[in-house]
Amino acid sequence: MIVIPLIERKRDGGRLTREEWSQLVVEYAAGRVPDYQMAALLMAVLLNGLDDAELGGLTDAMRGSGACLEYDPATVPRVDKHSTGGVGDKVSLVLAPLVASVGVAVPMISGRGLAHTGGTLDKLESIPGFRTDLALHEVRRQVERIGAALIGQTSEIAPADRKLYALRDATATVEAIPLMAASIMSKKLAEGLNGLVLDIKRGSGAFLPHVKDGLELAQTMIGLGEERGCRTVALVTAMDRPLGRACGNALEVEEAVAALQGEGPPDLMEVVYALGTEMLLLAGVEDDVKRAGRTLQEAITCGKAVEKFREIIEAQGGNPDVLDDLAVLPHAPSVGVYEAPAAGYVDRVEPRVIGQGVANLGGGRQHMDDGIDHSVGFVITVKPGDRVARGQPLASIYAREPADVRMGRDALDRAIRIVHDPAEGGLPLVSHRVTAKAVEILG
């Protein structure tokens, strides 16, 4: 395949046909198009965008580069959720077993943490023995048997996307909205879903901080899903401060377990219930927002949700004792307390600084193949708007050695700002609901 004319055409604002995108993806996945040529084309897409036909062609080509999940016709409705990523975002750990416990199948493909953001797979792998690398036939059997599977993208699912994502990460084209949309939806559509709920983050800790860009991404992905028979809805949620209290892999598993046992932080549970309600509505399990919310709350209160998580952990080789004894999880040997340096009001808890702080402690990665320490991180007990006294404990630091505790304290110094006058509480937790028909402002 001669790629240079395609690069030139896209560079100059032209378009590629569906057939050209399809052939290009096949040739690149097979190694017959070099990275440097594909990188040039990706940059041209970043600068000039894709029209609807190109976007659809690229998405379908990446989805078609691998296998797709197929289920027994008797399988209950299948709905997944995707988040654009953030700090302290352990929603998937709570949401998947919760929704599965009330009769909706959740085949969830998640990712690893990168840069300042955490990754669901890393959190799950804090649980001793937990496997996220299931083959598709294992995923299908598990979803049909217990209603949920929590896995990573395997070589069977959209392999062209895996290769393209690595190239995008190396060429500063990750934030290109058409490429983000095609990448996410090629994987989600391969799951054999009936519905998909998108959690689009906004704020300083999001990949797309500005709500305008987040809404554009949401509408782009919704269009791709709806056109391919997958009903898709998006909620825009806040990432101008960490979600919940725990930031760090094993620490977030602890908080997720507490949430499934009815003791989750209010901000985490608000986002979980909002997304879960949309999943139940898409599945047709409920047709009323308030009733859907009550169904989810009852599943936590009566213990169904945490028992479903136990089933998932057991099915994927993990140690289910984690639900009864958190000592099963890895624990950091050095712990420190961060105290308020002055009295006043918390003006901000900057999520990017917190996320990078977790990575610097060893709990994150700069490259996809980096190893991580699951035990390290922060537990932050204050939110923007809170009043604090001088010397009041604001956070705990979990580290490998005392010198790292000092490094964590430095990160918190930069992340937590205290001011004299009362401060705002930050962005609304759930601010917009987006469908194929409209954008609704919620808060």
C-alpha cells in the first residue's frame, strides 16, 4: 500500500475513503506500514479531524481487526461503562458488581494507569491472584454464568487499536478527539453490548479539562454507538479534585470494598448511582430514574452487590478473602500524616499533582510496560470548601520508605491549597447528561 498520497491528502485537509481506512488499518496491523508513516497520518488527523464517514470507517476497521464477543441469545442485556480517566476513580470496581447484581450483564474492558491517571486493571491486580487477561471464550462463559467480567484489552480484541494507541502515546496525539472516540468505541463495540454509558471527566485532572471538548467527545462516541445498534448515553462528571478519598491501587480497592458494604464516600456513591441508573435504564431493567436508584441502593444494603464482587474475584482467580480481611491486600511499610500548615478553607485539591504524586511514589507509570507498587498512595480526607484548623490531619501518605513519605508530603504541599476566606466547593459532581437527541445541564 502506498501511504504517502494518503498522508498528503489528509495533511492538506482532504478525506480518506472508508475503503482506504480499512486497508490502511489492515496493513498497519500486519506491519506493512511503518510507524513513522502512520505517525504522520495521526498528526494530520489531530490537526484536521475526521468527517463522519472517515470516523466510522476507522472505528469499524479497528473493531474488525480482531474478534468480537458473541453470546447465547438467552443472556441478559449487556451494558458497559467507560470513563475517560481520572484520579481516585474507582467507580468501575463498585459499579460492575453492583449493576450485575440486579440483572444486567457487564462485560467490562478496562485499561491501565498512565501519567497522572489511575487504571482499573492495576487496582484489580492489587487483589492477590486476580487475572485480567482472560481469553474471549473465558469472558463469554463468565458473563453468561455470573453476569460480569473485568478484563483488559487482549490481543483478540481490536489489536490494531492496541498498536495505534501505543503510537499515539509516543507521538502526542492521544488527545485527538476523533482518534479517542474511534479507539474507545472499537473496543466497546467488540464487547457485544446492548448499551454503553460514558463517564466523561471535566476539570483540571481530566485529559480534556474543558467541558466543550468533553461534550464533543461524548457526542462523537454516542453517534458511533447509536449508528451501530448500541444505545449510548454520557454523563459529564467532575475531575477538578480526586474522587472519593483513596488515591492509589490497593487503597482504592479498600475504598471500593467499603462502598459495596454501604460505607462509601458520598461523592463516589453519587457518581456510582448516577452511572448505574443510566445502565439500568439502557438495559430496560428499570424505566424510572428514582426507582432505578432505589434498586441500586437496596442491592448494596442487602449485600447482593458485595457478594457479586466475591463471585467475580473467585471466577478470575483472585483471593475473595479480601472482602472480609483487608490485610490480604498489599500494605505500604511507611505511613505518614499530612497536617494543615495553616487554618482556613481548602481552596483546591489538585488531582493532577496527586496523581503524579502516586506515580512518583511508585504507584503509577510513565510507560505502559513500567512495573508498579500497588501499596502506595494517599488517603485525603478533605474536599474543596472544607474549613480546617492549623495542624489538623488532612491526609495519610503510604510509601515504601521514609524518604518517600517526605516526597509525598511535598506533593500534598503543592496539591492542597488553603486560603483565608471561604472557598467554593468545586464543579458539580454530575453536570451534564448527553444523548443522541440533546445535551441536558444537570448542575
